[in-house]
Amino acid sequence: MFQSILKVLFIVSVPVFVFFVYFFNNFEFGEQVLQTAPGASPVKEEVKIKEKEEIKTSSKVVLPVPYVSEAPDGIWSGPWKNACEEAVIAMAEYFYEGQKEVSIAEDKIFLSKLFEFQDKKYGSNANSDSERNLEIIHANTNFEGVLKVNPTIEDIKNEILAGRPVLGMHRGFDLHNKNIPFLATGSSYHTTIVIGFDDEKKHFITNDPGDEIDGKGYEYDYDIFMNSLHDYNFETSLADGKPVVIFTKIKD
């Protein structure tokens, strides 16, 4: 009787043992990781693949760029009425520094620093064309700028997909923003920072420093945005220059 029981147990245990041997030899436990360069932290393969898919398939992307008004105190006089260039530079700087929000006091200090730099170097801080904006960026910030003349919609979208906001120079009247009363006798020069896009709406998402009502995340139709691109022209004192934007990136 006892021998019969042992025989049964042996017969049952053999396939169980074989199963466990097969299981442990053919399955790996824990998270699979993608090995990177020596000294670098391993990256979870699953997360990396997911992020790539999201970037490639996203029809709407918005970068976390904090908003800065060109008139932080709401006082539109003196240098603050023409500080859109300084404000978009400030927003890019805060973004690359990883700041999500900034105080009015911080804004005023940074913008005043840019005013002072221009007054000393150029004798005025009223208007800065794209090349002068590059000089201001390279002398006062932790990011770099590259001029892109005659950009396409895809050029700008690709920069956003790469995580880099874009600075736009515009003829303000052509933006058709009802919240910004450009003077008929003025230059109509304006700047924005592109922080995202929405392909379903065919809109660029911007932080517009001249719109004190809806400036944060203001959306411009692709065609309106592109048709409004004009650099400032020192010879005519108008925004009738070439279509240009500034691509940005963190300094190497």
C-alpha cells in the first residue's frame, strides 16, 4: 500500500518538476532595461518606446513654458510698452531653466536687465530685429538662438516636437488679435513664443506677451501666423522685413 502511494506521488511530481524547469529557463523576471553608454543610467525600454510613439502620433503638443507679460505690472508705458522681444526671451530662458512659474518681481528684474544691456550697447531698447535679438540672447541667457529665414509650418512643428520653443517676429496687424491694439502710426512690430501646436485645429499655440487678456496659450491659425512673420526693418522703422523665426536650444 505504501509503495503504491509513493509510486503515484512520483508519477505526479515528474511533470510538475519538468514544468518548473522549463518555466525558469524560458522566462525572465523583473523589468527589462535598455543598456546605454557606460556610466549612463539605464532607460526602461517600455517607457522609451511609449514616449517615442506619443511624440510621433501626437496631434497636439504643448511645452510647459511659463507666461511673461511685456508689462508685468499692467502699466503700458515707458519701456514696458515695447518689451515683447524681452518678454519672449525671458520665457525661453525660464523654460530652459526648468521654471514652471515666475513672479512679477522676477519678470521685472530680468526684463530690466535686458533693457539696460540694450541701452548701453545700442542706445535704445525700443525695437530689436532678429539679429539684435540673437545678440541679446547670447549675451544674457543660458540658451542659444539660430535664425531661420522663410520657415515652414513643419519646420516650426519639428522644433516643438524636439522640445524647443520658437520665437516669432511679426507684423502685428496681420495677427488679427483683437486684444492687442496696434497703433496705425506705429511699426506694428511684435514677437511671440511658439510653445505648441494643434493639428486638428491647425493652430500654433503661443504665449503672446502683448495680450493681457488671453496671452497665455493664445492660439493662432497656421496660415495667419505664417503670413504675419516679418522682421523689424531699421531702415523703414516698420515690420516689413523678411519672414524669420528664431529656433532655440540649450547652450552646449
